[in-house]
Amino acid sequence: MAKRPSTLLRVTALATAVALVPVATAGLAAVDARTGPQFSRLIEVYDKIKEAYVDPVDDDKLVKGAINGMLASLDPHSSYLDARDMVNLKTQTEGSYGGLGLSVTMDDGAVKVIAPTKGSPADLAGVKAGDYITHLNGKLIYGGTLDDAVDQMRGPPGTKISLTLYRPGRDDPVDVTITRQVIELKSVESKVIDKVGVISVSSFSANVAVNVNDAWTKIRAETGGHPNGLILDLRGNPGGLLDEAVALSDLFLEKGTIVSQRGRYARDTEVYTATPGDIARGLPIIVLVDEGSASASEIVAGALHDQHRALIMGQRTFGKGSVQTVIPLSRDSELKLTTARYYTPSGRSVQEGGISPDIVVPQISDPDLRKRAERAYRESDLRGHLVNEIKDDKELEKDTAQDPRFKMSADELKAKGITDFQQWYALQTIGHTTSASIASRRH
């Protein structure tokens, strides 16, 4: 019987009041009187800027800058959301927009591609995860804001924009011209290959678990009710809603812990458990991951692995083991704050180290992706990232691989009709895999 996913998004309001810095000096003095000498330096700098800066400065700009400065000192994933940011966040989880289909982040003043949406204009134009966008329409964007870059890349469908990319491992820049399209956030796609179902999940937006359940129903119909197994493809999936990751994991588990999260206080600990009913009825499952699989993707991979329900295949994951809570501040502002770390059923934290696959398989069918994996950029490379309080740095090892087939060239694979080596390898493996063999395989 199909399972129902849990609540999609929990917006938590903290009991502690969040004090915004007032725009008037008198108000700042009142804050100073309540909070002691720590704020005196902030107020002094504010006063000096208002008094002596070369140009008049807007109070809202100073307040937002102060807030962003505080949050940036914590970790890379805590941030202040103004009205525009709130719309962007909602779009990422619910809606559609005119643009390129890119998930991007800021890395020391440079716009870095987390992953292109599969089948999007950016994906079809050859933009890769790990690329740095240096110019838009020939204009240097280094040192600007992420909001400005995103605003420039979005626009009416049918219009064009030129991107200049720096790709690690390549000497010359890459220039691409892309036509914007309406990007429908279709997170789940499925197909059948040799009676094996392949379900690709590109992000954990709203209704992902429901859509995966529907995809499996379709796969069963296409195979006459007798599929040979499932490949759950989470490669390049940067994450999303925690509850959707829990609900998707629950589809394939009968019982036991899916994930736990632990915050600052004991009362913040939450444990998510599976309910009876495996929609795949014990058929073998392989989860494909790579260095772009982050956060919610790692929750799913960790749950299915630790519960001995799936083999994990591909490359070591990104290593984002923290949970962010969206806290309303006002009608047009929110705080995205890191409030907990999450742990797999066996008690492992994936923070920094990620999840190492049971079977390491490089993507040798795409030379660019192989080079990117060799120079993989993960959570541990982010400035100010949370440390893993369980593992030592020496445990955060790189992937190794031994299979002689990994030495085949892209041209050799192409001649054999293999365009996605990792998926092909998973298909070969699943034919020799049973639920018992999955249960017996351990790191």
C-alpha cells in the first residue's frame, strides 16, 4: 500500500524575540543599554558611517549588512531572507520561473554552479556542476551579489544570455549562449531499462514522495507487475525539504529510524521513524550518488544504506549534515538559521565527510564530469563550515576505485552505446543483486 508523506514544510517560530537594529541612534542606544558593552562597538561603527562615509548610506542597507555579517560568521547555510529572497525560496520548492535552470551559490565572491536542472537550458548547453560563472553578457560579475547574478540570469522566456564559465581543470574559459525558458520544477522523472525501474530525483521540492510513488506505480505497470529492481538516481541533487526526504525514504522501509536531528538542547532532538509498507516489496535497490548529492539526498542514501535496504553507488556525497529552520521575522523577512545536525540510523554524521558509496564508480563516460569529480568541491571546502564532532579529518577520505572497466575511455564507451557509465554499471550490478546481498554488505 502506498504511504503518505508527512507535512511538507515546518516553519518554526522561536520563543526568543529577534531584535532588529533600529534605524534611529536613540533606538540603538536603548538596545545598547539592555545588551551591554558588546553592542557598543557596533553602534559606534554605525554612527561613524552615518557621520563620515563619503556618500549618504541607507539605514536598511546598514541593518541588512550587519545581519548578514553576523550570520556569515556562523556557517555557510544561515542567511537573512528579505522579500525577494523569500520569493526565490518559495520558487525553489513550489513554483516555476523564466530562466536557465541553475542552482548556484556564492564562493568567495564568485558565482559557483551547484547543479543544473536536468533537461534545463543550462544543462543542454553544457553547464556543469562546479563551474564558476565569471561574466554575464560579457560583463564581469565577480565581487557582486548572488541576488544580482540570479536576477540577471532570470528573464522572459525566449530571450538569450551569454555566460562565460571557468571550469576547474580546463585552461580556457567556456562561453555559452543560452535561451531562457520557463523552468518547471519537475523533480521526478522515471523510465524502464531492461525491466529495471530508474527514478531520477533532481531536488526535494514539494510532493516529491508522492511523485516517486506514482513513478513506481507506472514502472510496475510497464513491466507487467514484475520489475527486476530499482535504481534511485540522486546524482546532482542539492537537497530541499527535510520532510520530503523522510517521506521518500519511508516509501521503501518497513520499520526503524530514518534520520534523527539533534539541536543545541536535548528538547530539540527529533527522531523520524518508518511506517510499515515497502512499495518495492523487497526488490533490490541501488541509490546513485555523487559529489553533488547533498543534504536531503544524503538523508535518503544514509537511511536506505543503514537499514540495509539499498546499495549506494557512485562517488562520495557532498557532506552537508545540518538542518536549517525558516523563522519568520516580519511580513517581508525571514531568518534561515542552522538549528540542528542530522544523523543516519546508525548514528553517523555526514557533516564534512559525506556518505561513501558501497561501490565506488566514477563517471568515466563524461570527461568533464570525471575531472570535476577529481577536483570535487564539497561542504568541507566551504569557509566557516560546521565541523564534524564525531570524525577526525583523517577519516574524510577520497574515493578509490579498482574495477578495470573504469579505465575505459569515453570513446570506447560511446562505441559500446554507453552514455551514462554509472547508470550502466548500476544496471549490470542490479541483475546480480538480491535483498539478502544488500543486507550483508557493509562499509
